[in-house]
Amino acid sequence: MLPRIALAAALVVGFAVGAAAQNGVPIANYQYWDVHALTSAGGKICFVASRPTTARIEPAGRIRSEVLFMVTTSTNETYAQMGYPLAPDSEVLVTVDGDEAFTMFVDGEGAWLPSRVEDDLLVAAMRRGTEMVVRGRSARGASTTDTYSLRGITAALERAARECA
């Protein structure tokens, strides 16, 4: 799992602090999804990222840092940046169009699927879907519900794949 976690962490740092100002380069925007590329010692990495269209936290008034959902195009690895330390014994639940559900394991402020097979299934569902909901629980007991539009995801993934071909 460590290589997957390290890759996602590198993407978060490149994206959250401003991809253009750091290692990443913004390539394009497709509705709700941005395409980025960054160069690392291992070569060029392309990914798509989006921020939630709506974000709800309960109890209200809690503060969160950057909230993102990302997909790397070389491996279809999915990653949820929740914006707060997650409860260590919790999971993050992702649903697409209310019926296809995926359970992510947590580490710090992020969440990943346990296998590439599940990543592939989630990305396929995202391509077919219109809306994705990501639910998590913070280490302090707050619950969040983040809703992402999936409009533009297919075009963004295809563009990112071409960039890193």
C-alpha cells in the first residue's frame, strides 16, 4: 500500500498548494474536473481532481482544510482528501448515483480503496454516473457529506491519459 499512499500524498501536495507554483502544471478544465500533470523522479504523472459542489459538516461550523477527490490516470488510483484528520477506526463511503457503493480505508486526512480492481470499478462508475457522494467521520466526531458532480470526468480522464501517454 505504501507506494499508493506516497503517490497520492505527492499529488495532494502538488495540487493543494497550487500546482502551477510547485511541480504540477494545470493542463485543462472539463466542467467540474481539472487535469494536472507533474514531473517526479519516476516520470510524468497525470491526474484529474475536483472539489465538491456541496460540502456539509455536522456539527455545523467546524473548519476543514482542502477537500478534493482525485484520480491518477496511469493506474486509476482514486484518492479522497477529506480536509480533516479522519477517525482511525473509520471508513470513507463513496456512492455513485446513490447505488454503487465503495468503502475506502483511511490514513490521516486521506482515503483510498484497498485494491486496483476496486479503483477500476469506481472509475468506471464515475464515468457512467452523474453524481458522487463521499461521506467521512473526523477524529473529533464530525460527520461530512461531500457531493461531487461527475460532469466532465470522462473528458478529463481522456485528456489526462493523452498527456501522459
